[in-house]
Amino acid sequence: MNAENRERGTGNGEPGGYPPQAGGGNGATADSWVPGARPGGATSGVVENSTFEYLLRLADDRLVLGHRLSEWCGHAPILEEDIALANIALDLIGQASALLKLAGEIEGKGRTDDALAYFRDAIEFRNAQLVELPNGDFAATIVRQFLFDAWDVLLLERLTAATNESVAGISAKALKEARYHLRHSAEWVRMLGDGTAESHARAQRALDELWPYTHELFLVDATDREAVAAGIGVDTETLRLAWRETVDRVLREATLTRPKDGFAPRGGRTGRHTEHLGRMLADMQSLARAHPGATW
């Protein structure tokens, strides 16, 4: 978990590390070799359809974090936790799939959930930078999961009242899963923070490194405001106080110290990412891009 490396990569938006794609080049002509993979004229800019854009933000947080958690499969410190992290990853990827499917329907350009997951470059992803960072050690993974879960539960509670029935339904199901995720990650934060000197030091170091990236979760821009006005979004700034109350309570029980606010990287919501996302996508998307159009 190297904060300096993260900062150095913040905002570059480069896809980075992709193998050559069928048809030559770096995949810029994906629409010619996978039906519906990318609509003609797609760019890295924010799309005009704010509902589609907002759904991508919800979906990409879950898709990217789910993939990061899946990297622990077979490597967790105990067998039970190996299974738990894999199950949480499946929950998040399932939520992402439902949201991407809905996003594709709203976009109306023929892209499926798989096309949106596997045939967008890093600059087209809309996840917060927090979820794309490398896993680091177990403490870092748990602390990141807790910080996200505490926010996610509050977000989903609001989204269950969305005027769009599909958004409300997906959120209601996801909320049940997110509440379990929060209980799980919070309990681990307590055990690590109030455990041995080594586990405490690792948990505090992870918290110090990850804290700056949490601020992006509460930024609100025109896309968020349009989604709120349409009845399908949440003003995340209004979640900050309740989130801090949850976080502070668990940190006290874990004997951990909340870092002071300061440097706060941002840009993930508009496609500016750390170099880590491109490397992760090169792995996540490799099979689909190596066999475009294949069915299983």
C-alpha cells in the first residue's frame, strides 16, 4: 500500500497494460469486432444521459471492488475468511451486473452488462478511486471494505425510495447484502485494531493511507444533482455526518485514530483514475477481449 505511488498515478486516466486486441490497436475499434461493445463515437467524456452516467457510478464501484476482493480467493489468512471475501465479492458483482444491465437498457445503444463491464477502457469507468486501489495486506483490504460499507448502507437506504422501480428493487436487495458486509468488516476492524500490536499498527497504517480517498464518496456534481432531481439519486454530501458517526464509533472500539482531513484525490467519477485501475482491468477483461463475442 504505497500512498506515494497512488498519488503519482492519480488522474492520469490511462488504460495501461492492455494486450493487443483483435483487429489491431488498443481496442479503439471494439465496436467493429464485438456487437454492442461500444457505440460509435464513444468518447472519454461524460455522456449526455445523466441517468446512464449515474447508474455507471453505482455499478462501477461494485464491479471494481468486487473484483479486488475476488483476488483474495485462495489467499486469505483463514479458510472461513477466504470464503467470506469470495461471497462478498459475488454479492458486489451481482449488484453491478443488475445495475449495468439497467444502464444498458436506459442508454438504448445495445450494450449488455457484459459489454459494459468488459469493453470499456479505464477512462470510461466511473468508480471512486478508493475501490480500485491494490488490496495491500489483509488489514488494508478490511479497512477499505469497512469505509465503503459504512457509506454504501446509507446510500442504499436512500435509493430504496427511488422513483424508478428497477433502481429501488435492486437497491432493496443490495441493502440486505450491504448490511451483512458492514457487520463483517466492522467486526474485523475491531479485532485488528484492538488485537496485537502488529495488527493494530497495520490497521492504523491502512486507515491513514486510505482515508484521503473517502472524500470522493461525498462529492456531488451536476450528474448527481440531475439524478436527485429525477428521483433516482442521492445527495451523498448529506450522508457524511451519519457515515462519520458509524466510522468513529467502530474506530473507538478498535482503539484506532481517525486521520485528519487533508489531501483528497478525486476524479474517478469522471474517468480520471490511478494507474492501478488500468492494470486491474487488463486482467479482468483479458478473456472477454481475447475471445470477443464468445458465448459460454
